[in-house]
Amino acid sequence: MDDDFELPPGIGPHNDRELELMLAGTKPMAMFSDAVHVSDYFPEADFAPYVEAGRIIRIEEIIPRPPYEMRYLFYALPGEEWRIEEALVMCRNLCVGTVTDHDADSARMGELLGYAPEDIATFLKQSRVHRCILKTEQ
């Protein structure tokens, strides 16, 4: 089994809708990440006009995570930049291996990204199930 798993309905409702939701004022922050030179799906061109107009804030950081470097790209509504700062601390901790409670970090990241508490709870439950399945297959 690979690391991808099917999420239940209702989870991931922001995927591919980040800009739309941010422009509507219902999503305070969006995050995109992948190993450097692995993914070409970073919707920078879509966000660019709004970043240039000052309607959305953009922050990018490359963080070493051997054997790769990870690229993190964040967008936030003005006044919500604090979310990026908190999320970056979490991403740095993940990359250096100092996260002690992955569920707590996942829940907090969900809050920072603007997910509803019930969606976060469902995501955490599903990811626990997925981890259990992976352990039994090893």
C-alpha cells in the first residue's frame, strides 16, 4: 500500500479551491508543500495578481529534510500572517524530527488553514485508521 489514502467525503474541501475561498474571505491561509523539484503544482500564477495587489500575502521557505529539501509556500489574507509564522515553526519541527505529537500538530495546522473542527476530527480519525492499516501490512 502506498502513502496515499482515500479521505472520507467532506474532508479536503479546500483542495483546488484555496484561492476562491481566500478571495471570499472564508479561508485565512493556504499552504502548498512538496520536495524541491518533485512537484510542479504550486498555483503561483493564480495567486500572483492578488499578491501583487496586496490582497494576499505570500511567504516561501525551503527547509532541509534529508534526503530532500522541502518547499513550503504559504498564502494568507492580510492580518492573518501570524498563521504563516506559526505554521512555519511546525514545518521546521517536522523537517528536523522534533514533533512529539503529530495528531496535535495536524489539528493545529487544520485550524490555521481554516478547517472546521468537525472536519479536523474526521481527518484525524481517518489518518489514525490509515496508520493502523500501514502497521499491520508491514
